[in-house]
Amino acid sequence: MPLDNPNEPHKFLAMEPGSKPCKIRLREYLGSRILHLTLGCPHNQDSPSFCPLHEVRKLEPCMWATWTQMLTDEDLEYLYAYHEICLHWQSTDSEQFHQKTV
């Protein structure tokens, strides 16, 4: 919200969901999240062989951003969703393991 006019909505919030600026911001957000995931699995900082980013993590770190920029919107959405689901299952498995051992 702009400080000079508190009643005026922020431009990002005022945009229609299908408008191009929203898609650009979503792409930037997803791209930055995927780029962060190239560092390693957020669950244990490993690079499991079943992960779609396993081979990308073998690239030189300076290539990760270039690779991420070449992805389509659909690729970014898939990788983001894949990792959200994977992290959910990893945390569920860890909780179940902890409950069994206590």
C-alpha cells in the first residue's frame, strides 16, 4: 500500500489474476524457489537420485541460474509442486518414524 495514499491498493494486489504482471511475478517467485532447491534437498541437504534436480545439482553452480531461466512456466510449476509434495511426505515419514521410536 503506497504511503502517500493509504486508500489506494498496492499495484500488485490490484492486478487481475490472469494479467501478465502477475504471471511475471509468479515466474520470478517460482524461479527463485527452484534456484534455491538446486543447492540441495531442503529436507536433508542431500541430492537423492530420484529427485528431478539431481542431475542439475551436478552442474557448476554458475549454471544453475541459466538452467532455471530456460525452464518453461509449466516446468517451474511442476518442480515447485513436486518439491512441496516431496517435503510433505518426507516430514510425514520423519514424524511417523519418530512416533514409532518414542
